[in-house]
Amino acid sequence: PRAEAFAALARAAGIDVVLSLSILSELWMKFILLASNSGIMALARLPIGRLRDDPDIAPWFTTAYEEVAAVGRAAGVPLPADAVERTLDFNRVAPPDLIPSMAVDLLRGNRIELPWLSGKVVELGRRHGVATPTHAFMYAALKPYIMGKPA
């Protein structure tokens, strides 16, 4: 009841709220999107509108999402069967100028959150025996920028 009351207050204030009995699943759904989109858009240095419909780049979104979902499931996270499709659905309707903060930081020469995004996918993949070649590549390619623009 307290959570429902808080959610009602948040909605009344215009805040998008999700009540969940499985917060870990909700967090991983966000992680699938954030870890993957951050890496792809940082590598391309472009917003989603320039990438999601490109026939050479679009498949990498699916591959990256599948890797994170597989790692989550191997770690015991109860993800929905359509987790990857739901994430792709978000991309389809996202504003074309959307660009994750990690890509913005990279463009500005700032430190980036790579170790906690693709780096974490790779680490957890190794721990749970799940191959993560897409995220491993993104991590390796962006690693020189972790502390900002290389000197």
C-alpha cells in the first residue's frame, strides 16, 4: 500500500512510475538498453536516428541486446521472453536525436562509464560462461577513452 500511494503521488506530479514485484528484472531491462546503446552510439558518435535504420548498423543493436539478455538470464534474472524485442521497440520510437550520456561524454572528451556498461557485460559474461563478442569489441575499442580524451 505504501508503494502504491507513493506511485500515485509520483504520477500526479507527472513522474513515470513502474511498480514491480521483480525490480531486478526491471533494472536489467534498462541495462540491456543502456549498456548496448551507449556503446554503439559512442563508437559511431551519432544519435540513434542516424543508426537504427542503417542496414549495416541496425543488426548490432539486436546482437548487443541479445548478449546482455543472455548474461542476465545466466545470472538468474527472470527476464521476459520478449526482452530483446521490447528493447528494439524502444529504439523504433525513440527521438531521432537521442544520444546516451556516455556518447555525449566521449564527444566532449570527458571520462566515460564504459567499465560499468559494456565492461560489466563482458565481466559478467565471463563469470557465467556467456560469450559477449559485441560488448567485448565495444569495450576494447572505447577503452582508451575511459579517462577522457587520450593525451
